[in-house]
Amino acid sequence: MVLMRVSELAERSGVAATTLRYYEERGLLPAQRSPAGYRLYDERALDRLAFITTAKRLGLDLDEIGELTALWAAHPCARIKAALAPRLEQRLDQARTRAAELADFQALLRTARTRLQQLPDRDAPCDPGCAFLADLAPPDRKGHPRALPMAATGGATCLLEAGEHERRLDAWRELLAQAASTPRAHGSSWSLPLDKAGRLAELAAAEQQCCAFLDLRIDFTPQRVHLHVGVHPDHRPDPDSPAGQAARLLGALDPVKEN
């Protein structure tokens, strides 16, 4: 059996020698000892390090990784799978929460920028009555930043950047090319095959984040998924604005023709 000293393992694995020693101290990477007291590792250490590195990338802490590597060293793969699965589900839930929080913060920043651009220039000092400060103050009631008025004029605004806006429209065009549409009061309804439900829900959720003036609802029948799109008459965007382009594409402004 070929044994490696810590410097060789560091070179072959790409993990710093100091990190390897720390892993040994934490019980993640046991080492043998030479008669002279040098750390020695077998080829299996490379596989263990690959497992540790992957687990760290997935957000697991060292205590959890220590438990998993103990199983990894002494038990069949099925035990590792069973122990790892709930941890990944937990990290996935945390990632979804962080993504939603970042999306909310991004929407709030864009809203703030839009309002700031719409404020008139004044020579007087800023004061507590400033519309920008009042509009962005935390609401007393529960609500989403996107639900705040987009501008003092009450106009509807799309929060996407130009490039993002075009990519979103292209994604909608691709999906709706497979849909049948029906006009209705203040909007339209779209019907798609049931296997498109996931993509439809993903796009609808993203659209609701950037265009809060749209009313998007999804329901199901045994073989189809249906998207109902509407916009309040008092919040109709300019048809040529980015918000208006999205609303027109989804049939929320102009009547849609049957496919």
C-alpha cells in the first residue's frame, strides 16, 4: 500500500497542508504516523477529501461533515444517502429563502431608484416630508416591497433592467407559442399542456416580482394548466413602456386572438 506524506496529499488533492492538518484535528481525515512521527495517508484519503470538499460546497458545516465521513468510512453507500438527503433538503429550503429575500431586496432597490429619478430637483434641504423617504419607510402593515406604489403618479412600472426584460419576454414568447388564449375582461387566459406547469409557475412568479401591477393566477384541469392574466384599469401601463410590453404580450392590455 502506497502512503503519502501531508505535502504529497496536499499537492495531489489541491487542499492546503494546513487545512489537511485541521481536518485531522476535527476528526474528518485520520492519518497514520510514521516511526518519525510524520502524518501518512493512503489513497482512500483522496476520496475522503473529495467527499469533504463537495459537502462544504453544499453548505454543510464541519460537524455535519464529520458525522457523514464517519458513516462514509464504515457503512454502505445507502447509509450515506439516507443521512445526506434530509440535510440537502434543509439547505435547499434555506437557499430558497435567501433567494426570495435577495429578490425582494433587489426589487426594493429598483423601486427606490425609480422613485429617486422621478423626484423633482429642489434647492431646499431634505426634510421628513420627502416623498422618497415616506414611500420607502417600512409599512405599518404586513406587505411586500413590491406592493408599495411604484411612483407618486400611480403609474405601473417594470423593475427589470433592459437586458433582463428582453430575456423575460423571449421566455414568455417561447412558452406561449404552445398555448391557446382566450380574451376576458381586463386581460386574457392561456391554456397549456400540463407538463408546462413548472415552467409556467416559474415565469409567473418571476413576473409578479418585477411587475406587481399584473394579476397572475394559475389553476389546473386534468390535462391542462391555465394562466389567467389581468391588470387593474387604474394601473394600466403605457403600452410602449417595458411594463406595457409585458402586459401586451400576456394579453392584459389588448384583446388576444384565439391561436
